Amino acid sequence: MKVTAVIPARFASTRFPGKPLALILGKTMIEHVYRRTLAAQTIDQVLVATDDQRIFDEVLAFGGEVMMTRGDHPSGTDRLAEVAAKIDTDIVVNVQGDEPLIVPQMIDEAVRPLLNNPALQMGTLCSRIDRIEDYLSPNVVKLVCDQQSRALYFSRAPIPAPRDIPAAELGQRLNELNARRHIGLYVYRREFLLRYPLLPQTPLEILESLEQLRAMEHGIDIHVALTSYDCHGVDTPEDLQRVAAIMQRENLSL
């Protein structure tokens, strides 16, 4: 099966306009994401999907593949589906364009379940939560899974919620919860991805503002792979400085 990674990249951003073109140790963020994605063993092709000519030109300049997409997509999934409709592939991986330290093995961990099980239509990643601040934060999406690693629910609320652990003891007993953080890397069977944006929005999706709940509310299983790797997303210029410092400290520059 052919696996294509697509990196949606928009120039507009409320907190950080022009983020994909921000420089990190002399190279743009989109180049860092592209090259790390290309290093994943399960990936056959990497494409950047953008509606901005500046990003388009930058990807061509460093030798990457890029596709211009419409500018009126309501979500990254819609942009992904437009690309999927135009290419010959079996599996599409949505890699966030603001993860310049994405670890190639993380992508492989998310993709391999779909390669091994033809019945799976969608997959994603999670990691363990080890800070009480993350468990309580509505900005950190949590999830719970069944015994076969299928997602049961995603929420901004603290889940699972322990009935018998006092709130004052949560910080010390967090490991008892087996709480997991969702990582926004998605893997789709191409045929399902083409249908996904056409599914009607669902009540829980709207309530939590979590698009993956739409798939679950329509009866689609989401396989969740547990990773031990960390994520270092960039939402602000301050995040960019932090990522650059990590690259220098750990000699991770391209």
C-alpha cells in the first residue's frame, strides 16, 4: 500500500501569522516538518498542501512537493480531502505543519496499525500525561481507550475522572489514572477520508470543538497508538525560540 503524508500549511494564524515560513536555525519551519516526515519508514510520499503562494514557492525552493488548494476550507481535514481526491494513494497521514521536531518514529507508530489491519479506517496517537496541570487544562485534549486501543472518547475535560481520589491528592497519584494526551497526528484510509468531510457535524463535536468526535459519533473506530516520544508544537514566537534551543541543545538541526 502507498502511504502519503500531507502537511496542511496556512499563512494566516491568529497568534503567529506566517508561522510555516518562520526560520529555525536558518531553515523554515515547514522545511523542518517536511524533512522529518520524509524520514519516516512507512511514508512513500510527502506533500505540503497550502493556499498561499509564498509557502508554495518556499516548498519548491527546498525541493519538496507541494499542492495548491482552495482557500475556503473550514478545516484542515477538508484541505486534506481535496488533496486525497487528486492523488493515487491508499493511506493519507495528516502531519501538523507546526511540529518542527516531529519524530519520524511517531508517524510510523500511527501508520503501522492501518497497514496491518485492513479493517481500520482511521488512527491517531497519544502519550501519557505526567503533569497535573496538563490533566486539568482544557487546552490539552485527553482520551480514553478500550482494551483494543480503540478510542472511547476525547475530551477537554479531565478524563478518566477518579471517583475515590481526593482532588488534593491528584497530583501525587496521577499515575494511577493512566491519563493520556491526544497528539493531533491522524492516519486515514483514503476512501474514508474522502467521505469524512461530508459527514454531518455532530453534537459532541460541536460541544467539545473536537473534529475527531464526528467520526466516533458516526460509528467509526479510531485506533490510538501510544507513543513515548514528546511533541513540541509551535503556537507563538516564544515557542519558536524554545524549539530552536532544543534543536541546538540536542543537535537536532537538519
